[in-house]
Amino acid sequence: MKVITLVLLSISSMLLQAQSINFDMDPGLDIKEKIVSARKMRKNITATLPLNLEKSVNGLVEFDFTIKRFSHYAPMSIGIKSPDGKNSVYLDFSMGDDKNRKASLYIRNKRRKKKIATWNKISTGKKYRISFKWTKDNKMICSAKLAGKEVFKGAGRIATPVAINDLFILAKSVKDNGYIAYDCEDKNIYMRSYIGGEGNYAYSIVAIIDDLSIKTSK
């Protein structure tokens, strides 16, 4: 059974409380589309999953992430953010002409966006465990593991405390070929970013998210 697990750790009592949302059902994605070009049928698709966290000073969000297809030029972003979207930490996936499948880690604090690190040579068809962590001293940390071994880590600080409460995904779409959805058959979140192609070669990224867990402490 695939689940999203919410764990709240009470520092004062050291009692561990757990709440699970069954991934056999739609977890409640809030999906919005923004038209970028009506003539070219381009739009941005954003999916938000509220994490329903209590106010915390330390937190960890992690999930399994598998990229099924990673071809040229199509970007995709995945991360965590505050409800108003002004504060976030996220991975921006892309591949250019150098054929390096990479993800750049960014931290956004209000209107400022800063690139922190780059995760290079990402493989397709492999299950990564990606985590986003924030601490009481405003430090934001992102890491990725493959078969238990850390393959990427980046960290930075922001100017003000962050009220993290959402997981978000951003994909691109041309002619309705990009989308983000809950897959009721495979019980996961399925996403496809698509910006066009040449002949039978599609400029796209296809990926899934599964087994998401959250830990927070005050």
C-alpha cells in the first residue's frame, strides 16, 4: 500500500504522532493552468499538494522520484513553498544541447531567487529519494539518494523564516501534451512537461512521485 505519511514530533513530550493519507485515493492535488500563449497553445501547469503542517521550526519532506523520460529542453520544477508562494526551495530539471540531465537547486525568498547547487548526470528509470529540509536558523537543504547512497546535496539560507506548507510541481504544456495528475491505476502522481519536438522526438520530461512523508518539530 502506497501512502503519504505525516509525522509530528513533539519536542517537549518526545511523543511521535503519525497521520497517514492513503495513496490508493487521490491525495487532493490543486491543479491550475496559466495560458502563456493562446496562439501557440502554450501554458504552465502548477499542481499544489497542501501538507497541512502545524507551524514548525524544523521540517523534512521527502518522496520517491523516478524519471521515465528526460529529453531536451523541456523544464520541470518540484519543491516546497509557503502558501503565498513568496518563499520556496525547489529543483528545476532540464537538459540542454550538452545532453547533461541535470537539476538546479534554487531558493526563493520573496522576490529574490538564488541558485544554490546543480545536480548533474541524473539517470532515467531509477528511483531517487529526494528530501527537502528546513531548520530553525532558516537553513534550507535538499538532497537525493539512490539505493541509500547520497548522490546530491545542496544547502543555503534565506533572510526570513519560512512557513512551508505545500509541495508543488510546475510543468510546461504545448497543445495539451503536458499535464500533472493523480494516477489511480499506479497509485502515484504522474507528470509530463512538454514543449514540442522534432519529428517523432518529443521535448519532454515524464516522471512520477510516490511514497511522500513529512516530519516536523517545534
